Amino acid sequence: MPAELKGFFDKVMLKGFAYEEAPAWRGLLTNIQKATVITTATVTKDYLRTQAGDPIQGNLINRVFADIGIDPQHTNWIHLGEANTTTDDVRERFLATLPQRVLTGQD
């Protein structure tokens, strides 16, 4: 995970707010029923999943979110790949569809 993102989590996901360590680790954000992660990159979602170690689903959703009490099965990941080589029209359509995709859980 990029250092800037890790720094954000370190500042926001605070012990006593997002989790407890004692007597055992317990996520405290169980009131969050759904989450959506929106990413863009120069590579496709398939590449991230199969060639880059699946960092979003594996590390962020299944590990970080789960550790703070957000159920990975209720977390959706929406991705725009090849953002550097696509057209403005494709990027605009991606942005225009986000509200509906977030509501429906469509990736």
C-alpha cells in the first residue's frame, strides 16, 4: 500500500475508535453495513488481481477493513483501469455511472 494511504489509515483508524487490541483484537466499526472502494490506475482490475497480488481485495478489503469491523462480503470494489490511456469520454462515463454502481453494489 502506498505510504500516503498507510499514513491516512494510521491517522484515521485509531485504537479505541476503529479497533481494540485487548483482551483480543476487535474491530469497532461494525455499524458500517456497506463500503465501496473506488480506484483508478494505469493497469486493469484483472492485472491487479492476478499479477499484482490483489492489493485492494486482499490487503485493503479483506485485511484492513475486516480488522476494523467492516465485512468484506459487503464491500464493493469499482475500478477504472488504463486511466492514463483512455479517453475523456470513457472517464466521464465512469464518473457518471458511479452513483448507480455504488447503490447497486455493481463492480
